[in-house]
Amino acid sequence: MAENRVKTLSLKSEVQANRILEIRIPEDVPLGPAEVVVVIFHEKPGVVRKPLTAGDLLRSPLFGLWKDREDIEDNIEFARRLRMEAEHRHHG
């Protein structure tokens, strides 16, 4: 039985005036289906935001973002794996 593996990437880009967002996927990403989540930061340059509180996070639209994902059986293990991948990610 083939095991499903999830690879998480954090890529940054700019939304252009023509409303087209271009992203370049690294060569080591396998071909096939992908799910893309776009997070838009609407901040003015130079503005410093206060740190988020636990209540802020609970009210965030990102809270529960993956609740309907059927490919995540153990959410604690999934989050642990994402943290480990982020800590060992090579930027280059």
C-alpha cells in the first residue's frame, strides 16, 4: 500500500497590479496534485504589529483551516511533523 506523504513549503511572492500571482516551485517537489493556500498580509510597510494572544489566534480565520482535511488522521502527529520539517528546512 502506498503511503501518502505531505510536503509543506513556505514560498513568498508579490501580488502584481495585473492580479497575477507567480510562484516558482523548487525542483525537489514531486509532480502531481497540490493544494495551494494563499495568505494575504494587508500591512503598511514599516508598521510593527503587536504579538498575537491565544484569544487572537482562536478568532483568526486560520484557526481550524485544516479541520475538513481527510488526509490528516492524527493532527498532533501532523503538526509535530510540520514543525520538524520547518526546523530542518534548507533555505537556498
